[in-house]
Amino acid sequence: MQLKKFLSSDLKLGIMAGGQLGKMLIQEASKWDIKTYVLDPDEHCPAGGIASVYVKGSFKDFNDVYNFGKQVDLLTYEIESINIAALHKLKQEGLEIIPDPSVLEMIQDKGLQKEFYRDNGIPAASFRLYNSKNDILDAIVVNEIQFPFIQKLRKGGYDGRGVAVINDEYDIKSLLEGASVVEQKVEIEKEIAVIAARNEKGDIRCFPTVEMVFDSSANLVEKLVCPSGIPEDLSDKAKNIAAKVIDKLNMSGVLAIEFFIDKQGSILVNEMAPRPHNSGHHTIESVMTSQFEQHLRAILNLPLGSTMLKMPSVMVNLLGEKGYEGPVRYQGLDETLAIEGVNVHLYGKKITRPYRKMGHVTIIAKSADDAAAKAGIVKNTIKVKSWKENS
Ligand SMILES: Nc1ncnc2c1ncn2[C@@H]1O[C@H](COP(=O)(O)OP(=O)(O)O)[C@@H](O)[C@H]1O
Ligand SMILES: [Mg+2]
């Protein structure tokens, strides 16, 4: 049914929410003349200005999500913290929601996610579930939990929030309150990611493996390198696991999977997200089909596009500079744009804050090393500041 509407340019695609991923999804949808509806509480959100229709409301609120769903033909999302009860009701009433709400519901809970990996033979760090901080303290006393370990709140965490690294008893003060996963601390050599896509017919394609390099002070991806530079057999292993996971989930759309490679060279799934993902920003310029177009192809049950790498790339986030908060002012854009292979994406957020994701730059070059060298220059040239300096 949605395909017919797509072919006649009548399709109304609903997207929750209106962040940068929503904006980039709309940029691709507009190539195919799809009408896009966006739900977001902030009328100045990145996607608000380019959606065909912006709807003010919270993706966490039952009525807002339900009423939004009633206006569209097909509903998808670029964020995970959506009101699930509203999605279930909309689905019951016949709305197509892709990926399926049941997949989102499982992924919203890191405990259920870990159980899914365990039950399906997907390699991941071993874990236990606890209902509260007190239960974790009790388990430490009886030696059921040993240091070092990682505590993750089952729900609501993102960008490192909701994750506590407990190396020894002195870190116990950092334990978080709430139902949690406690998992073994992995000796991480590298963090990599693979984005898989699947359509309803069951076709699956995986994007090239990327390496994620983290900025430890911001707990955000500092740069993304593609191809990842890990041995090809490891990269193939990651892609095979990604394909197995998306198949077991029986889902349509794109699914981003983050992995650890440990010091022994073993590969472990860390977590997944059933939506376009920041680890796929570079696909816009460096891969035959971007993750956003792939998501549209997948949710419309169209043939999936080629995931062949056109050119190596490095992606760097443009984060708000420390010490600046207020209306944004970009510095060094002109010098940056003079560099060959530089692609600047500004999300359109009006206010900058320290470490806020304000944009990204993808540099494509003949080799990943060349791209990385240019990325270093870009990082030192573009600064996201404000007129006002706070300290
Ligand atoms: N079991 C683990 N062992 C070691 N480091 C971990 C482990 N789990 C998470 N981390 C570190 O914490 C970061 C954030 O954890 P993650 O589960 O990805 O949460 P988020 O939802 O905040 O991205 C990871 O990217 C990784 O660097
Ligand atoms: Mg993560």
C-alpha cells in the first residue's frame, strides 16, 4: 500500500524526532518527493525547517505520538526513547510502523538486549541484571560481582550517560540508581560499528565496517574512520554478526551495531540501535548508497542499494567548544571549505553548549590516512563558539 503511494508521490512519511538524523533522512526523502512529517518538542529542531510538515509535540508522550501517527501513512524514527504504548496502539489500528515497535521495545531496554544476544548465540560481554544500586552492593559483598565491571541503566541512557565504569571499591560512589545491567569490563582494543539494512523481502546488506575513536572527556565519537583498518577477516566477522542480528530480529530498516574488539582479538557486540546512526554519517559522501537512502529503501521494501565504498573517509563531529554557551558562531568555515574532499554538515542548532553535537565534517580522500591527516587540520580550524564566553 505504501509503495503505491510512494509511486504516485502521495506518501506521507512520519519521522520521530527532528534531530540531525531526521534532517539527513528528510534530505534523502526529498530526492524522491516523499512528504515528510516530523514530531519534535522544539520548533527550532534541525529537521523542523526542512520537513514538509512540522508537528510540535513530545515523542515520549502517548497522545502526541498517537495523534502524530494518525496524520501519516508510514511511521519511522530516528531516536529510541519513543512512547511504546502509543506505537502499539497505532499498529493495532493498522498503521505501518517500521522498524516494528516490538523491536524498539526490546532495544529500549539494555537488559532485554543482552538477553537477546545471549539467547541467539551472539557474542557479547557476560552480564547479570539487578533491580537497584543496593542489589548491586549486596552482590559485590557476596562476591557475585567482581571488579572491574560496567554498570548500565537498563533504560534511558545515551552518549555515555547511564553508564558507570567501576574499576575498584573507590568507584562504588559512582554507582547509578535504577534497574541495571552489570557486565564484565572488556579490555577494549578498538570500537567498531556496522550498519546493516534489511527489507521485508528479507534482503540484507551491510555497510563497510567503521572504526569509532572516542573523545574520552566528552564520551562522544571523536572521529569515524572508514574503512576501519582492522583485518579483513575480523571485519567480515562483524558484518556476518550484524546480518545475523538483523535477520533474527526479523526487522526492516537500518540497524546500527557497535562492537568491541578486545585485546585478544575477539569481537563482542556492545549495543544496537534500530535507526540511522551517527556511525553512518560518512555514508552520505563515501558510499554508493547513504544509510538514509538505505533506510528509505528498506522501509518501503524496495531493492537495497549498493554499499560499496566510493572513497575512504574520516568523519569528525563538530562539538561545541568548552567555555562557550549561547547563540552559535562558527569559526574557520571558509578555510575548511578550501580543503579538497571536505563536506561540512551544520545541523542548524541555534544554541551551542560544551560538547553539544552541532554538526559534522566528512573528509573523503584517496586513503584513510590522507583523510585522517585532513581531519586533523579540520578539527583545528573549525571551532564552534558563541559571541559570549562563559567560564
Ligand atoms: N563492557 C564494557 N567494557 C568496557 N567498556 C565499556 C563496556 N560497555 C561500555 N563501555 C564503554 O562505554 C561506552 C558507552 O557504553 P554504551 O553501552 O555504548 O552506552 P551508550 O548508550 O551511552 O552509547 C562504550 O562506547 C565503551 O567505550
Ligand atoms: Mg554506545
